[in-house]
Amino acid sequence: MSHSQVPISRGTLLKLRERLTVARRGKEVLEMRREQLVHELLSSVEKIEGRSALDDKLYELFGEAVKLYLTLGEYGYRSMCSALKAPKVETLIESLYGVKVPKVKVVKEPNFSTISDPEVRRLASALYEALKEAISLAAEEEKVRALANHLEYVNRVTNSLEKIIIPQLEELIRYVSERLEEEMVSEFTALKKLKRLREHGELPGS
Amino acid sequence: MENYLVVRSHGLKLHLIKPDDYEKLLKSEDPINTLAALGYDDVMNIYGRSWPEVLKAVYAKLVEKVRPLMVDESYRKLLTAFLDRLEAANCKIKLRELMGERTRPVLYYPYSHYLDLEPLSKASDIHEYVSLLSETPYGLKLRYALEVYEKTGITSILEASIDFSYCNYYLEIAKGTAFEKFVKMEKEVYKVYWGELFDMLGKTTKSVTFDFLKIEPNGLSMQFSALKDFLIKLKIMAKEESLDMSYVYAYLISCWIEATNIEKILISKRLNIESKTVRDMLLHYPLCF
């Protein structure tokens, strides 16, 4: 808002002061929110750091699965897979500080007891655990992405409040108060002049 | 007749895929056409060349390779019992499918003797399945196993009962023939896998014992090494008695090994698994080349 657009009045000054208070409070709230988001983001990043270990684990399990596949052959492998009672997984969206983040929930764990061979059962169970970890890691990565996007937005708003809105409001308040003061002084001078003229009988009709 | 079988096996051995041919398959960029060129084109023309079809063709070829030996009634029964392992495997495939949630289509070996594939694949619950198998030699212990399963929830007892019944049926047919000792040797390989479960199934009475709760099969790796030992023994016997029935049995086992080896190579080509890994997993024929 440019200076010329602002009506110079006490009411405007009061409104501007109110807006400044709201802007400052908003900035404080956003800064607090930013801190919370950063804290959340850092704890998620820590969890994601376990990814390389998981990659190694998956690579190792994949090697074992390949050997098992070759040992059992297509018929045996498919048949062993068909014996499994698969897990049921649900994807939920939950709100974290107002940010929508995905969450994966296992509704029903798989039943490995239907696999007769202990080696296949052990591998299937290990693969499931690793994949469960991979899924929760993927959800965590998605959470980080959503938090980072929101953090960027919060940062932008906080910066615009801090660097643009608040200084502009302060400047407007300063301008309006100066103008009001000037008007007050000029009114006072005019009144004083009028009083003097009345005392000297120089005013017409006095 | 035995002399005929021995001579025929010596002749048929020449049609087996040789170790060099495995290398060709492993190095081939088009393993299916390479396999067709190695004498599988006839079965591939019947079953097709897509992924599950080619695997069916491989096992159909196994049956084709054994069929020329079925010239005499007594040995026809024995050789059919040898091939019936595919049917027993089909029964186990169906069983696992019934135990699970049937999320993926299963694959059946293209072989049936006592049980047509269609009614087997269509069985919708375990009780229908048990009554279907009770008409066959594989269902000998199944009702008892089902009783144990229903009380304990242990599924391996059901699979073990099928293998147990198959082994006994095979041994019964081989009794008094030159194959008896080999069938006994092969039964040992099954026993290594199933461990105590096999012994318990042999001793069972009608009462259900909860000792099954402690029992678990020994696993694939033990079976794999037991199989390797069996093949070594058979190879020595086939070498020493190359004009005897040992050679015929070694030929039969070689046909089966050929099918499983080709299956492994085709899987490896499909998954881009390096040749070295596959080479280590291939079984060697109990015959000398």
C-alpha cells in the first residue's frame, strides 16, 4: 500500500497498529511452527539415514531369494508363494502440524505358518520384515518431502512478514503519525493565530 | 526285457542335453530358441514358447524321454510310478494353493495319471481335495494328516503325507524288481528332507499325537546335499554296472535332472542372474559323458 492511498486519520493509525501487532504475532507463531517443523524434519531425516543399511539387507536377501528360486524352480517357487496368506496394508493420511503426511498401517500380518519349508519360511519372513521397513521408510521420505515443502512455504511467509509486511506497516505507521502530528501542529498554530486575532479585535465581527 | 531297457537307455542317453549344451543355453541371448534347437522344438510346438508354456514343454519332454522305455507291462507300471512324482508334486502345489490366499496363479506339471488336472485344480476346499486324493495312492495318509492339521494347524504334515504316500507306493511297485534298491535310496532323500515327520507318519495309528508340534522338515539345503550324495552313488553304480538296470535308473534320474537344470537356466536367463551362480546350482547327471 503506497502512502498516498492511506487516509490520514487516527482511526487509520489505530488500524495500522493493530495490523502490525497481528503481523508480529503471526511472525512469532510462524517462527515457532518453523522450529517444530525443522525438529520433526531432522528426526525423520535420522530415520531415513538407515536406508543404506536397509539397501544392503535387501540386496543380501534378494541374493538368497534368487538361490532359493533356482533351487525350487518356477513350479516350486510359485507354489510356495501361493501358500502364503498375504498381509493387508492400508495407507492413511494424517495431519502433522497441519501438513498432510502418509502413514502405512499393517492391518493384517502375513501368515507364514502355511509355508512348510523352514528355509523358505525364514526367508519369506525376513523379506517381509525388510519390505515393511522399506515401506515405512518410503512413507518417512514422503513425510520429509511434505514437511520440507511446507517448511519452504512457512519460511517464505515468515520472511515476507519480516522483510516486507512488518517494515511496510512500520513505515506507514511512522508516516501516518508524522502526518497526524504535522496536522495537529498546523491546527494548533491556526487556532493560536485565530485567538490572537480575536484578542486584537482584528477578526471581522469580533 | 531288462537287456532291452539297458540297451535302449544307452541309446536314449545320446539324446540328453550335454554339459556343453548347458553352456550354450547359459550363453545364449535367446535361450528358448536355443532350447528348441537342442531337440525341444516338438514339445514347444505343442505347448508354446511363452514363459510358463516353455516350462510345461520342458516337463512334457521329460515324460517323452521316459516313454520309449515303457515297452513291457511290468516296467511300464514302474516307470509310470517314477513319473508319478510329477503328479504328487501337482498335489502339493494344489495343497499350498488351498492353504494360502490364491493371490498368484500356480503352475501345474503337464502330467496326470490317477488324477486329471482339471478336477484337481478346481478343488475349492481342503475336504474336497482330500476326498479327491483318497482315490489315489497319494492320499493314503492324508485323512490322518488332515486330522493332525485340524488339531495342530501344522501344514507340513499334509505335504509330508503326500510325499510319504508317494514313496511307499513307488516302493511297493518296485518291490522285487531291480529298481527296488534305487527307490529305497531315493526314499532316503525324501526322508532327509522331512526328517522325523516321515518316521512318525510311518508309525502312526489312528490317534492324533501332539508331538508333531515340535517337528519341522529339515529344509531344502539338506535335501539338496542328500540329493547330490545320491547322484554320486548312482553314478558310481551306473559306471560299474553299465550293462545293468543301474544304468536304466541313472538314465531316468538324468532325464529328471535335465528338466530341472533347464528350468533353472531359463529362470536365470529371465532374471538376468549371472551364469556362475546358476552353474553352481546345476545338478550333474549320474551318467558319464
